[in-house]
Amino acid sequence: MVGVLCAVGWAYPGRASAQATTPIELKWNALESCPSAETVLARVYKIAGSSRAMPNTLRADATITQPSDGLFRLRLEIQYGDFSAVRNIEGKSCKDLAGATAVALALLLSSEEPLSERDLAGATPTTGEPTRGSNERDKPSAPPPAATPPPREASPPAPPPSTNPESPRQWRLLLLAPVGALGVGPLQQVSLGLGFAAGFSVDGWRFLAEGKFWAPQSETVANLGDYDVTFNRFTVGARACRDVFGSRFEVAPCVLMSVQHLTERGSGTNLVSNSDTATWAAVGIGAQARLRIAPWLGLVAGLDGEIQFARPEVSISLPVLTSPLPPGSPNQTILVERLRPVAATITIGSQWIF
């Protein structure tokens, strides 16, 4: 239906004669890439030609959006006197939906019979048959006939509508790679990391599994000599996010959980134990912002905060520096670091949409 309406709306030459003011008001809410309201009204007047006087003003409120599935959607609310109706139409471009709007309004203006609520909902004034567009009151039917072209010009044939239309796919596969990360906590030093994530989106939700590898960190303990401790950490987790607003630029709050794995290795004179590991879980909340550069590519930035379920302590054990050493003497333990209970992470990366 969108193809027929758009072919008529943009290819139909119309009548170029001057015409009187037509009782129509158009409220146009569309994306920046769409035609303007003035362009749509000019096309309406060109298709309708000289319209008859109408006792009431024909008011139309058109809104065009582009959800995450890549298609454009038109919601056209039409009011005439005490009658009102809503039509919903999908198209592959904003220009197509602007043409569909122009054709629909031109057919109403050129009606020779008084308009009814059935006409506003999608019935042509001459035949009383509903259009094949998606609306909230009538079931789909055959498309309305196009306005009769002027005798001296011929309209190019419109492409036939698809006999077996396929519904658009509502879910998408997501891949975030590469993802740069800056972490504050649970270690005392600021951490730099590189990560990735994979998942899917459906009905405004995103579900992702992710992993991060953090750059090694070192700390020197000089209390009783020079002893170095090296930290190696990686994180795996999952998150669920919900888009709250936006089409091209989207913001989504998230809930997340992760598992942290830390390996510490010590080196120095007289060390008794030189390596150990610790693993613990964390939960938190966050937010992601996505700028869609193309239907298949976006830039994503995020901010997360987590509470750690454990606070491991990192320490090194040294022999007691006495001579002679009594049998069974305890080792001297030096606390190197105790991990923080909270952590915050900033991420930025590329998102590939399939």
C-alpha cells in the first residue's frame, strides 16, 4: 500500500492551476531527513486540484518515527468536525510516508460527498471501500483508485503491491567490539581494560554477555625491603537494558552482575608464598547511550556502578628475621592491599547490529 500511495504522491503531476485556500490544517512531526510540512501540503494541493468548499476544517496530525527495526512508521490522526480516525502505515523511507500522507489527504479534500468517519479511517469517498493501509478501525482491503490524471498528461504506472508481504524482523543480534574500559575500584589503582560483548535486542530490550581483560598492575612494598606484587584481573558478566527514549540516539538503564577473578603474584627476597588467586561476584546498575550511525552500526558509551560481594586482602608472608630461628616460628605477614567494596566503570565502543 505504501508503494502505491508514494508512487501517486510523488510521481503524479497533478494540476498546476492556481487554487483557492483549502480548509486543511497539518501538524507535521517528522525526522530531520523527512520532507517538510510545506512540501507535503504543496503535494496535497497539487493532487487535489480545485477542491470544493467544506463546512469544517480538515485537521491532520502526522508523526513519523524510525524504531530500532529500521523501518519508518507513520501515525496519521485525522479529524473533521465530530469525526476522527487514526491510520498507521509502514514504509522503507520517510519520503514514501510523506507521499502516502499527501495522497490520503488529497483524496479527502477532493471528495464530492460529505465526509464520514469511515472515510477518515481509510474509505475512499467515491467507492466507500477501505484502503489497504494499517489503521485502528477497519480491516485491510483493496487499495483506493488513484485520482484521475489530466487528459494531456499520463501518470507513470505504479509498481504492483507485494502479494506475499513479509513482516519485519523485530529482533537483532548485537556485537560490541572493541570496548575500552576505565575502572575505579575494586583495586586501589585506576584500571584500564579492553573488552567485548554479544547478545540480542527485542522490543526495546537488550540482553548482553560480556567480558573484560584488565591491564596488569604492580605495587611495591618497601617496609622491610623491596617486594613487588603484580595483579592480573579479568571480569565476565551479563546485563539487561531497556530503551527509555530515542530512535537514532537511545538511552537505556541497565541491571548487571559480574564475576571477578584476581591473580596476585609476589616477588622479592625471602618470600614464602609468591602467588594466590581470588574469585568473587558483584551486582550493580548502569546506563548505556547509543548513537546509531547506520542501521548496522552504532557507538555505545556506558557508566556502571557495582557492589562487591567480597573484599579479599592481598598480603605477603616473610620469615621472622631472628637468628637462630626457633623451630615452628610463625611467619611475618605484611598487608599489601584490601580491595574496595564498590567499583565504577566507564566504557565506550562500537556496536555491530545484524
